[in-house]
Amino acid sequence: MTPGHISHGWSVEWSAMCLARPDIEMARRLETLAEVDPEDYIAYVCRGVALWIRHDYEGALRELEMALPLELKGDAYFWKGIVCASLGRDEEAAAALKQALDWGVPVLLQVPLAWINEDRPDFYEHYVAPLL
């Protein structure tokens, strides 16, 4: 895969996450994508999501924070919101998710928000539902 195709690979993987919760194999695929161009915005997002899948939430947050200044896109903010929700950092999670949704993360790619509803219904009801 060439560096120009890393975003295509990311789109495929994120779409796959909308069909089923990610597993370790998906984390491996995301890590492989990130190796194509390690300093690319999408590489940081891929590593962040891979670390989140592996339950390394602090590591995931570090990677996503590295992505944020590189491009003004909703991907990193969306996943930062998911990671912060996993960490119980509710206000930070809500702010990141709001930013991502304001920037237009497509509805079809918002399926991971349903996982928050399953895992943390209180957070979902209080912070996420009002954003939708």
C-alpha cells in the first residue's frame, strides 16, 4: 500500500467497525496501515484506535492527540471522544465528540457511539444523545 492509500485503508477499517466491534485482528490491520507512513495524520489515528482496541487507553489518547494538530478532520476528535469515554473523562469525551460531529463525521460511521450506549449508558444519555 502506498502512502496515498492509507486513508482508503482507514476508511475500510472504520466501515468494518460499523458492522462488528473491532477485535485484535483489526488492531493488527490498523497498526500495519500506520506503518505505511508513520507520521501521517491517519497513521496516528490508526495507532490510536488500535491501542484503544487493545485497551491501552492512555496510549490511544497520546496517539490521537498527536494527530489533532496535523489536520482539521473529525476522525481524531471522534476517536478521542470514544477513548476519553472509555477513560471516564466525560467532559473531555463530550467536547471531542461534539467537535467531530460538528465537523460532519458521517452518520454511518457513528456506530461506535452505540458501543458507548451499551458500555456506559449514563454517559451516552447525558452527553452523547443530546449531540445527535
